[in-house]
Amino acid sequence: MTWRSTGLTFRLIGWFLFCATAPVSIAAAQTGLVIFLGFSLLTASRERLSDLARLPLFWAWIAYLATQWIAVFHGGDIMANVASVAENEWLSLAFPVLFLNSLDFKRLRRGWTVFVGVAVVMGFYGIYQHFSGWDPINRVMIASMGSFHRAEGTLAFYLTYGAVQLIAMVVALSQASEDRIDKRSRTLWYLASLVLFLSVLATYGRSLWIGMVPVLIWWFVTLQSRWRVIVGSGALLAMLIGSILIPELPERAASIGSAYANETRINLFRTAWRMIEAKPVFGHGIGGYTRDFEEYAPAYAYETKCHPHDDSLLVWVESGIIGLAAFWLMWAAFFQLVWRGIRGMARAPDPERHWMIRAGVWGVMALLIAGFFQCYYIDAEVSEIFWVLLAVTARLSADTIASVNERNRAVTVS
């Protein structure tokens, strides 16, 4: 057995370990991810380095990382800051490492199928928690929400659990929307999507609900007219029945627009803006929000002080407008790459690539929108899946663009 074949074998082991445990355990999932990325790095193609270097997304990612490392020296314990950046940003290495490797579509699909399958099991588990208030695996009571409880799976926090379930729902919904699958498979994927959707609802995470809405609208628009009527009618009926049986759901949804219900979040936003006004260009350094909180926070009985409940505000506070610009330049470059890939799909249809690219767009979009009302980017359990999904989507988009360009050159020559 050659070193390369050994590397491919361990890549496969790491990939399936990651997919099977990401909805359940961060320790097991990151073990799988380290194996997967480590052996992927050893089997990476040097020939693709030039392709990677031509991507605006790559240089935007480099620029963002540079701003984070510069922010290490802006305040606080430098070694603690280094550890914090390393802990948060090493997951983004999935992007360049996977870009430099060949992708096996069948194994990618199987891995995502395993991920969704495990997430569905955790979905049922979360729904059970919602009604019972008990986590039998961790043997703890679940936080109540009126007469019911916030589902948190085995991840010990409802927002982390909900974000992972949301990504799984996006993957399942994208698979269900694939044109060439049979009715039985489509039905199973839609049933999986429904369970995952209900598990996200069961968290009562308003930021997750907000992030989920654009994805559901986009999916709804892609349906045929007949199915729009059926799905729309069914959704309205389900909302009516759900509101009667579980009044906490519409009450929670209504609180999204309530200043009183969001008083803590509003004061966290105000604290962030005061910090930004004080140091707008270079920021307060890594960990600056928590470190300088008392100096800038309005008087209030805070439930939490660890972050401003907004990914963009946190980046701006810690690394200044330079870091924020790099952060959003990275996402602009990603969507520009994906948009070119989607346009390329119209000229060179490939169902295997199409559903994965769609899942990547929906997943990244949902979490970025949710990130305006909560901090998900720094949540390792979420970020690990987020970056793998982004990496696969970027690679497939770039391959689609290259395929279209090669076809155009061939037509020109002929």
C-alpha cells in the first residue's frame, strides 16, 4: 500500500467520523476533522496551488486572518489572544486544504447523508426534550420555555444545537430539491427536512428562525406552482394548529419585534457601538469586548457579557473597521465565486455539483443572517461544519467555472 493510498484511506475515515459525530459531540467531530484535513494536506495537489492563488476568496480569507492576528497585539494577554485566534480560526483551514484535493462526489454525498441521518436522530431527541424537559444522555433538566422546554440535543446549548440542525436541514432540503432523484428518496429527504425544521423550532432560537426564513422562501420559490399551493396551504394550517397547541411559539416569534423582550440584546449592541466609537479603526484587540465590557456598558442587569450577539459587531470591536471590511470582503468573494458557479451550471448541468452548491449557498446565507442577532462564527461546533460546507462549495464552484471555460475554449478552437 502506497503512502498516497494510505492517506486516502485515512481521509475517508476522518470524513465519515466527522459527519457521523458533528451533530452529537465536538470532541469526536474535531478528531475526525483533524484526521480528514491532516491527511488531505498530505495528499494535496501542488498543481492546484496556482488555481487557489487566482481566487479572490483565497486572498480575502488571508486578509481576514491577517487582521485577526494583528488584533492579537492590541490589548490583554498576548498568549491568551494567540490561543483564542488559533482556536477559532484553525477550522477555516478546511477551505484551502480541501480546495487542493480531488473530491469524490459519491463519498461526499454519503458523508452528508450520514450527517443528516444522525441530525434527524438528534432532531427526534430534541423534540423529546422539548416536551419532557429532560436530557437522558447528559442526565440534566432542560431550560423551560413556558409549559415546554428549549431543545439542546447533546450539545448542551440550544443555539449551538439549533445551528447544527439548521445546516443539516439545508443539506436535506437541497438533496430533496435535486431533479433526478426518485419519488421515494425525495419523500425521505423531505421528511428528514421536516424533522430538522421542527427541531430548530423547538430551540426557540429567534436568530435561527430569522436565518431560516430566507432559505425557506428561496426553496418555496423553486417549487412548481401546484406544489406551492399545497405546501403553502399545509404550512398555514400547521401554523394555525401549532399556535393553538404550543402558544409559546407564536409568542416567541412576536417577541422578535419587542424592544422589551430584546432589552439585553439592545444593551449589548449599545456597548459594542460605544467600544467602536472609542477605537473604530484597529479595535480593542482579541477578547476586547469581554475585557473592556464594564467600561463601556450601560447600567443594566446583564444575563451575559461574553459577546455582543452579532458576529459583525464582534469582529469590528476586536479588530476594527479593517477587520470588519476583510470579514465581509471574504463573504462577498465567496458569493461572487458561487454566483459564477451557478451561472456555469446553466451551461454545463451537473446534478452532483448542483445540489451541493445550493446547500452551501443556503447554509452560509442562513448563518450569516442569523449572525446579525447572535454570534455563531465563534461557536466551534457550528463553525467546523460551516467551513467544511463552504470549502466544498467553493471548490465545486471553481471546478464548474473551469469546466465552462475549457468548453468555451474548445468551441472557439473548433
